[in-house]
Amino acid sequence: MEILIGMGANGFIVLTNVIDWLRSRKLSMTDLILISLGLARLVWLAVVILCVTMVSFFLSTYALDHVHLMFTIMWIFTNCVNLWFATCLGVWYLMKIAIFSHPVFLQVKRRFSGLVPWLLLGSAVLSVFITAIVITPLKTGSSIYNPYKPLCSNSNESEIRKPAFTGNVVIPAIVQNCIPLVLFLLSIIFLIISLWKHMRHLQCDGIRASDLNTKVHLTAIKSLVSFAVLYLFSFVAVFSQTMLSRRIKDPAKTSVFFHNVSALYPSGHSIILILLNPKLKQAWVRVMHYLKCHLRKAPS
């Protein structure tokens, strides 16, 4: 249910922005990032559903080396793309909303709109390289470490070759998540600093602190902080799954749980985006009103 709600929310975000794009023949950079992020999250949630389904009902097939490798690559790539696209959203909010008078910031802010499509494309290409770097240390000779193979064979786990649990495996997996997450957190910090300076300026001028600029700052900060909190839960789940897959005898039982926890941030944050974005919120209210009227007219 959590994953299906997330797919519905992300599908609504993508569909609403695409319809608005087709109607107005104009595509803002905010809408472009939201469309890209929504599509990436839809694909990632679909991969999570496939992984959970394979582990739950087709474990013998999932335990095959080439199948397990294919799902691992898809999971790492889509997760990486999601995080980098979310980082682009955080940096875009910073450039669009933050108020700083430094010449370098003003120059970057002036040109940032034209860089957004290239940043999204670069994020996808970078995710390919990061996926290759993370996957490489997991290989042992011509095979990949597969914690599910002992569950579907007569061999003991000790008989199956697996890489030593060293920094060669852990460090790339952590760096993959930490670099964009640090950039995302820096965007939040600078937005908070910008809000503090703006409110201080208003107080010095004797103006109420509840102006439109303050509200925009607070809305962006709420959206970014909620994502950061939800993603930290997902990061802990992914890291715990990586650790426990090499220590427990039955990784299939914990895999489903950790996949559900890791799916929390793309589902929960998409709902928060709908509630905080005026255009998406209005579209959601219209859809709910239409469904309510349609159900009332439906024959009992």
C-alpha cells in the first residue's frame, strides 16, 4: 500500500505538470525538475515492487546470479538518480528563493535556469558511473556475491565465494548517497540563513515577519527538511540491509522489510510536495471534488 500510494502521488505530480505544459506550451524549470523526479521515483518504486515480488514468490529465480545482478544494478541506479534529482530540486529552490548579495551568488543565480536541463542530464550520466563503481567491488572473479543463493541450493553459505566485508564494498555504497545528501543539506542550511537574514531585515524596518517572501522560504524549507528526514530513514535501512545480508542466514525475510522502509521517502515526500505546491494542491482538490461528485451521482 505504501508503494502504491507513492506511485499514485508521483504519477499525479508528473501528469499534472505535463498537462499544464501542454496547455500553456511553456515549461518552467520547477516543473521540469518535478517531472524528472516524479518519473525517476515511479521507476524506482516499480523496481522495489519487482524486487519484493521476486524475493517473496520467485526466490529461486531471484537467486540466479545474472538475475540478482540485474536487479541490483537497477536498484542502485534508480536510487542514485532519485537522490541526485532531489538534490537538483533543493539547489533550484536555493537559487530561486534565497536572498544573498554576494556577486558570485547573483551571477550563478542569473544563469542557473539555463543549467537545469544539463544538471538533470549530468545527474543521470553520473548515476551510471556511480552504479558501475559500486557494483565492481561486489564481484568475485566472474560471479557476484549473492546472499540468496544458499537459500535455494544445497551448498552451505561458507562454500559460496563472497567478497570480504571491507571498505572496498562499504565506502562506495556510502559515498554514493552521502555526496548528494551533503549538497542537499547545504541547500537547507543556506535557505535557513537566507530566511534569518530576511526576517532580521524586516524587524529592523519594523515590518511584520509574515510577508510573502518569508512564507516562500518556510514552504521550501519544509519540503527540503521533510525529504532529508525521510531519506535518512531510507539510508539507514539500505546500510542495515547491506550489513545484515552478510551476517544473517535468511536475508529474504529482512529484505522485504528494508525495501519497504527505503520506499518511505519517495512516497512520503511526494505527498508533501503536493500539499506544499499551490498548483499541485489545487489540482488535487479539483480531482477530489470531481471524484466526490461522480460518486454521489453514481447509482447505488
